[in-house]
Amino acid sequence: SDEALKQLIQNAKTELGNDLFIPGHHYQKDDVIAFADARGDSLELARKSAETPAKHIVFCGVHFMAETADILTDDDQNVYLPDMRAGCSMADMANIDQTEIAWDRLTDMLGDTILPMTYVNSTAAIKAFVGKHGGATTTSSNCESMMTWALTQKERIMFLPDQHLGRNTAYNLGIPLEQMAVWDPILETLIFEGDLDDIKVILWKGHCSVHENFTVHNVESVRAEHPDMTIIVHPECKREVVALSDDAGSTRHIIQTIENAPAGSAWAIGTEMNLVKRLIDENPDKHIISLNPHMCPCLTMNRIDLPHLAWCLDSLRQGEPINPITVDETTSEQATMALERMLKR
Ligand code: CIZ
Ligand code: SF4
């Protein structure tokens, strides 16, 4: 039963004490987040994982976040993911072979004018590729400043793997859509009309399958049914949806905006379901709905549940841990360069 699982988790936490640190991403289920030692978005959790002295880090989030934690921690600290199937469909849209092919083709076309950048929602191998070529990682909360920096380094950037975050951020920086190209990794072609010299940003054709579910139709419905509502969305949503919304920003920005909003204010939020539900529960004085009435869960985030957390913690307590996440030394060193260029800024 859930009660027995909760008891098991609590016992393991008590027994492991300061040796254990459980970061929990904002998109995790309520009953999992209840056991987290820190709640945060991917940037906050990366920073906290880098700081914790704990020997065991049980990451309640998705695979790329656990990899980042392993990269940023010392050799004697170990990171575990309670369910190895907790991946990220967006991160899976850019593998290293596709990236090498794209890089060869694009540098043939455009010469040594491109700096690669990657959203942290990417595999360790992609972060290593970016680090090796002088680029940096970014999260949704620091993307404008990272992109501004990147464009001081080279004439143009290649942005992996989320075309929407890349396009929305570049647009906010005043780069016209006409200067943005798209690289299609399946067709291995560059989609661009015009003079190649004009390209400022090359967007990788990836997306988040959760945030793509918020549509122009959803925005129009909310405007018609709740004209008093403010619409706030995550920049992983499509350009047209962001353009029609009142505000767009990272997970942290959305949370802070809602928490600081006056009582009685009304909001439609375009982001992952568990976070929207928690904001509804924690802000009973505000009227909050999901921008998409069908609520959009991240299925892979949801794979971390009480049974998997209990199983993982119990394995640690028994001294036979399951599901370690280890990034090899070379990948880790190169990925660290990309991460540090971000964390030091
Ligand atoms: O969609 C995600 O995976 C996000 C928003 C991660 C994060 O915390 O930046
Ligand atoms: Fe990946 Fe989207 Fe889930 Fe975030 S919400 S982990 S980007 S699939």
C-alpha cells in the first residue's frame, strides 16, 4: 500500500541521514515531491547537487538531470535514478551521431563561424560536444543571457535540441525570424530561404512533447471563456502560442509570478500538469487553470513514483544500490566545460 511505501521511504531516509540527498524536480508527482530534500527546476537542482556533500544522490527527475548531477559531483558521490525509463523525449531528439553529421555539414557551408549551445535538456554526450567546441549549456531561466554571450563569441549559433526555446529566446533578443534556420536531423537538411550569410541562429528540429500540446486554439478558447485571465506559458511552447500569451518564462519565473500575484487574480498556465496542479493547490486565493483543459503530464517524469523511490532507497540501505548513473570521464570533463561556462555566469 502507499502507506507502507511511505513508511519504507521515511525509514530509509532516517537511516541514511546526511549521506542521502533527494533532489525533486517541480514536475514530479506530489507524493514523490513530499520526500524531496530540495525542490527546483533543472538549474537549481544542478547547483544544489554540485554543492551537497551527500554520498548518495537519488534524483527524482529525468535521466539528463541525473547525468548532470553526476558530472557536477565528486568521484566518491553516486547518483541514482529510481526508474531508468525516466527519460526525456526532447533530449532523445538529438543524438551525438546526428550532431556530428550536422556540424560537419554546417561548418562546410558556413566555415568556422558557428558556436554550438545546448539546452540542459540534452544527453551528456551532447553537452560534451558543445563543451569541446567552446560552447555552453543553457536553461530556460538564463537563456537570453547565454545566447547574448554566445553571439559575442561567433557570428552565429547552433542551438540544440529545442527549436522553440531557441526561437523564442532569439526573437526576444531582437533577431528576426528570417535570420533563423532549422536543421532537420532526420532529413539531414538545413531549412532556410535566403542568403546563408544572413543566418544568426540554427535551430535543431526538436521539441518537448508536453509543451507542444498547448495550442493557439487553447489560447483562443481561454480568451473567449475567461477574458479576465492572464495567460502565462513556458518558452518550450511554440512561437505562435508564446506570441499570443501575456507572458512566457521558465519554471521558476512561472512559480514566482503566481506566488507574487494578488489574491483574486486569474491565470491560465501552459506548462506540465503536476506543477500546474500544485500551483492550484498552493494558491487557493487565486483562480488558476491549465491552458490546455486536458492537462499535460510529462509521462517520463511520472515514471518516478512511490514504488520506484522505495525500491531505490531500500537498495541503498541494503548496500546493493540499483540504477547508478555514471558518465564516463572524458564525456564528463568536456561536459563540465559547457556547464561551467553557464554556472560561472
Ligand atoms: O521541461 C523541462 O524539462 C524543464 C522546464 C526543465 C527545467 O526545470 O528547466
Ligand atoms: Fe523532457 Fe518535456 Fe518532460 Fe521536460 S517536460 S522532461 S522537456 S519531455
